[in-house]
Amino acid sequence: MDKSPIHVSIDLHQPGKQHGHLYVPYSYNLAGWANLMLPLTVINNGPGPQVLLLAGNHGDEYPGQIAILKLCRELGIQDIQGRLILVPILNLPASKASTRLSPLDGKNLNRCFPGKADGAVTEIIAHFLTTVLFPQVDAVIDIHTGGRGVDFVPCSTMHLVSDLEQRRKMIAAAEAWGTEFSFMYADIAGTGLLPVEAENQGKIVVTTEMGGSELVPASIHRITQDGLRNVLVHLGVVRGEVAKRARPTRWLQALQREDYLFAPESGLFEQTVMLGSEVAAGALLGQIHFVEQPQRPPLPIAAAAAGVVLALRAPALTTQGDCVAVVAHDVEASVL
């Protein structure tokens, strides 16, 4: 691949703790020679695990951004064995705008991998991760929520990778998050995902869905922050003892398209079940009301199969084709 045009203001291999930036070149109407400056912290304490910690892949997903910003301040060289690279806000313009897509180029960073060295800003960032950061590390943690569009039961997530040793390590790292549920998901909305690129490079990849919507209660921040630190201890890059759940993590999967329910028409979506509920096949999950036709009965959204309601549409205002619910199912023991 072509050499990345991104300038790193610090030495990624220098011992100690450093704060710096990734300088991403771009132009706009008032500046032909501009740089987007993404915050970066590196803590390097000799031999040991090499871990990359990311949030803000989507700008409107804030719990992970806050969790990593806190670690940038709180962790010292004495807390680390190996090297921890922290990028708290990958999509800084989107974070400032509270949008999923970058306002600079309208692109979804999580659909731009492996990226392009000569592409748009979002593609350049993806290319840098693919060619510079991923090859240097053993594990990649990418913290997500459902954003403003979907509310999730807080859970660690992963793909069902085919390499059994890689899968075993990813399952163990996901369980270290300590959430009640861990979730194996399918890519139903396109290709070019960050986790897939890292998985294809053989990395231990842990992702999350830490709630969603614009409200972030203290409980979500606590799960995100405590779970993240425990995963880092599990991976061996942060010193400490791994906390164990009192009860085993329940593994769920949604690997079929039928597990993801989409709005067949536009309208106002009413949730009729609670997140985390066990439902039977055919159970009513929600219904769409029609603002211009008050006489028309609402359109029911029903579960295609029995399972756990892991996600629901967050805003009532819903457009045809929006995902309004995810029903997940228990993972067979043989998979784990």
C-alpha cells in the first residue's frame, strides 16, 4: 500500500508517556493547508503486550471517548507493561458535530477500510490504521454504542472469526468486559469495517455496544470504564488483577438477516417491549404510527424467532429501512 500522508507528532516507540496528535492533511474553503489534529497518547514501558485503544469511530458515540480520555490522564508508566496506544476520538469532526458520519466528507469511518492514502479525510484515517497502527499491535479495542439511532443492552461484541485460536482469545477478552451479555453479530449494512480489517490481520479484536441514544446514564459510563480497564488488565498491558463476574457471561448471536428487523414504512416507532426481554417468535416488539393518517392502524413489528431483544430503535421518528430491533439467540457451546 502507499505510504500514509499522516504525520505523527510523537515517537510511537519512545519509552515513557507522551501526548501528541495525528496530523491529517486536508483542505477547505478558508484553508488550503489545513490539518485535522486527532489526539493521541502513547504509554510505553518496555517488552510486553501491544494494545491499540480506539473510540469515536462514530462521532455520536460518547461513552468510549470519555473512558479513553480519562485513561489518557490517569494511567502512568508504572501502570503499564508493554505499550498502550490510545486514540480517544478517531472521528473528531463528527464528535464535535454529534454525527455518525464525518461532516468533512460525509463518510462513515467504519465502512472505509482498508482506506486510501490519497482518498478523502476519513479514508486517509482508515488507511493509517490499516498500514501503520494495526501492524504494530497484538490487540485492538474499538468502543461503540448504538449512537443516536439505536439503543443496545450494554454488551461486548465480536465477529465469529474462523481462526479458532484467534476466536478463543477474542472470546476471553470479550468476557473480561464483565457485561451480562456478549454478542456475536453479522455485518448487515455493508463492508469495510474497522474490526474486520484488524481481524484479517490476525489481531485480538474486542468491540462493544454500550447502550445508545443521546442519554448516557452513569450506569453506562461505569460499565464502559470498569469493563475497559478490566480488559486491559486481562490482556496484560495494564497491571492489576482481573475481576471475575459472579455469573458467567451469556453469549448471544444475531448472524442471520432475519434477526435484524427494518421499518417497512416511515412513521413514529413505539417500543412495546423492554430491552433485554425474552420474547417468543411472533412477539410484538414495536409498532409504527402514521402521522399523516391518524385513522390508519399502526404497523406491527414482530420477532421472526424467539430470543432476547438486544437492541431497539431509539428515536421515535423512523424512516423506511431503519433498523428498529435486533433479536439475538443463545450461542451453542460448541462455538465457544
